[in-house]
Amino acid sequence: MLERMNQRLLTLEPSGIRRFTTLAKSVPGCALLTIGEPDFNTPEPIKEACKRGLDENHTHYPPNVGSLSLRTQIAEFEQKHSGLGYGPEEVILTIGATEAIYTAMTGVLNIGDEVVIPTPAFSLYESIAVLAGARPVLLDTSEDRFQITEEKLRSVLTERTKLLVLNSPNNPTGCVYSAETLQVVRRAAMEGNFFVLSDDVYTGLSYGPCPRLAACRELKDRLLVVQSFSKPYSMTGWRVGYLMGDAPVMEKLRLLHAADVVSVTAFIQDGCAAALRCDVSDMVETYRARRDYMYHRLRGMGLDVVEPMGAFYMFPSVKKFGLDTEEFCQRMVREGKVAGVPGTCFGAEGFVRFSFCYSMEEIALGMDRLEEFIGTLA
């Protein structure tokens, strides 16, 4: 009965990240640097708040968009920390950032619309665009130190452009869009008739200034902002994020959200409220130390890599070895016993993504083995 299924669904491929993680686990002793999964446990105050919610019988249907109390706290948090001007009625609590992205994209896209996706990029954006019947238009930033130039952006915008996707700090590069890049986007968005999806899930893991397009109030009517509790609070398994946007747009998107998932679990929301009050600076500083170590090791091997200013990924170029990236990564696992993710999984041939949200011991082992492996390729 496959021929009777949604034909767009049949074009999707499994995650390359999971594929290489599975391959690495099949090789005994392989150093694993593939997944963006924090190695910290969820902070105790968050877990305790969730337990209290259960004890207080917060086990019934909550409002579809999330409790008013939590949405108010989110709006206040975003105003205080990033200067964003959203009210509680402009916030939807979602099942992770994934559902927020899905709701935003399927809510604005029609069949035949175009979605501009700067690459390298997380593959989810392209997959959802395809499922919605839209056409992904990839904008390569690899020759511009992963920034968006005005010339290249305008070269891909057409009258069919409905959505531009931004992700800063970026997965897989860890790069933060500069103020100049955001001005390029702002000008284009003000002149054009398209939405901008700003996937900001790594802003809580920044190692320096992290300007946000969402702070541009004049773009509010066409801007959709995605956030998540997963990465900054080590809550990946809790599956909670949120979507923010202009009230008239959100009024429609809340209907789609309610039809898809109904709501986020009630007692989980108690933990999210506690997360907003948690100090996770120690986690960020640990990631910073790991970043510094991996960056200097990669540079010491002679690899070209842009220093990441956010998230927990490193994206060095391996073009000089003359292998296609898939082959490089396959051999790196089987011969070198260290695993990363091919840049082709993010739309970028010639690069490899390494995650530094593993222990320093695992990172050091991985870097030692990588250095030995590339020594065999010289």
C-alpha cells in the first residue's frame, strides 16, 4: 500500500545524524561526537517542580496553548533577557522546538511556495517544506564564513518566496549571525512579502554577543520565533518549546497546534516555569571550556574551522583531503574509531560536524584519534 501514501512523505530520508551514531556504536570503543545531547542531567529545581505538579494533581487537560501563568512568565523572560515584545497571548507552548517549527512552517506555506534555507542547516527545515508541498531554496553560506550576504540573499528571493529560515546560533556550525547579517535580512524582509522563521533555540548557549532578529519590532507582523527548553536546561527528553509571533498570526496557528497535539502535558509546564528561574551559567562555562579545547585541537591539526560563538558544535573543513565527506566520515569511524556527522547531512559537502557536549575525556579521546586518522591521509 506504499503507493497509496503521501508521495511527499516517501521522498524523506532518515536522519544522517542517527545513521552515523548507529554506525559508531557498532564499532567497539569508537569515540562518539555525533549527537547534540547535553551530558548534564536536568537541574534538581526543575525536576522538583514537576514532581510537585504531579502531587498537586496537575494531570488534567491544560489550555491548548499552555497555561496563562507560564506564557506570562515566558513573555517576561524574553523581554528581560532579549528585549522581545511579546505578550502571553502571542506565545504557544509546543512539543519541543520541532513542533514549533512544524506548526510555523505548515501554517504559512502553500503548495508551490518557496522557502529560503541558508546552508549548512538542520535538515528538519527542508523536510517540513517538502511535506508542505513547498520548494526549498538553499542559500550556501560556506564561502562567507557562514554569514548571509546581501547579494546572495537577494539572488534567491522571488515573488514566490514565502518564508526565510534563520538559525542563530547555528546548528551545525555554532556560528552566530552578525549584526550586519541581521541588517541584510531586516532590509530584505521589510521590502519583501514573506515571513521569517527565527529558530533561536541555542541563544541560551552563547559565548559572546548574540544579536536577535526578533528584537526588530518593525518585523513583528512577519516574524515567527522558536525557542526551546531542551538544550539550555538539559531538558531534551521533556520535549517542550514555544513559538512566538504577532497576535493575528498566532490566533490562526493555535488552531493548527491544537489539532496536531492538543497541548503540552500539564505537570511538565510546572517544571518549565522553574527552568526560567534556573541559573545555568555553570553549564555554559563548561561548554565554553570544551569548545576552546576542541577548537585549538582542530586548529593545531591544520584544519580550517570557524570558531563557534554559540551552541555546542564545531564544523571544520576537510576538503583538503580530497575525499567526499561521506567516505571521509565512514573511514573515520571504521579506521580512526571517532565519529562525527558528514556536512552533507546539513547541505554542506567538505565539512564534518563534531559535538562538544560530551565529557572532556571523550572529546580528548576523539581529538587524539582524529589527529592520528588524518595523519594517515597525508
